[in-house]
Amino acid sequence: MKNSRKEYLMMFVIIGILGGVALGASFQIPAGGNLGLGADFMPKIVSVILLCCAFGFLIQALRAPKEEPVQKKEKRDPVPAIRFCVAFGLLILYTVLLKPVGFVIMTALYVFAQSLFMVPPEKRNFLFSGILGVASSLLIYFVFAKGLSMTLPAGILDGIL
């Protein structure tokens, strides 16, 4: 299925705004740090990557063939929009509950839920998704909290980790 110019331009605008806002916000982060790079380094890198992706969508929009007027109005499938809203809702729920519940538990639950949600129902594997959620959460926690000495929200596991 080919995307239209309109869809590429819409993605350019959405990701461009998101990248621009993130880049602007990253300049508000203090630049000090123990490792030579401050806390502002990664947000700036991610923001620039987002802006590069946005310009990639702009290039795709310019390269896409012009749409020919369609005689019969095609009915669009609402499922992708619903899937996007559910995935975005899970992300919002994750960020809201991250501090009170804690990084390890919320990341494990988020990865578990997203991995089940993104897979077709006939291919869902609860055991694999559970192992993936727990393993990725613990790996990320130990790399950042123990290896890089970064503070992550402990939540209800405060004092245990």
C-alpha cells in the first residue's frame, strides 16, 4: 500500500513539531554531568534524529506521485487510527504511572502490553511477552541505574532496588 503525499506531509508536520518542541525543551536542561556529557546530551540527539526523520517524510512527500482524482470514494479502514490511539494511550498511561509505581514495574508492564497489542491475535504469546517485558526492563534498569549511575524512579520498589 502506497502512502499519499498528504499522509507524508502530515507525518512531516507532526514529527517536525514534536522534534522541534523536544529540541527547544532540551536546551532548558542543565548541561553539567559526571561523565563529561550532561543530561542534555541524549535529548538533543533524539530531537535531531526526530527532525531528520521529519525531513525524510518531507522528501517522501515530494517524491510521491501526484494523486489522481478518484471517482469512487474509498472507505478508509479505521483500524490503524484506533491502533495508534490505543498505543498512544498506553504510552501516556506509562508516563503518568512511571513515578508512583516505578521504572522497573511500569517498563515491564508497558513492554508486555505493547508487545501483545502489536502482534496479531493468532500469534500472541503471553509467556514470550512477559519474559521480554521483565528482561528488557531489568536490563535497561541495570545499565542506566547501576552502570551509568542514573537515578530512575523506584516507586513501590523503593529500598529494594
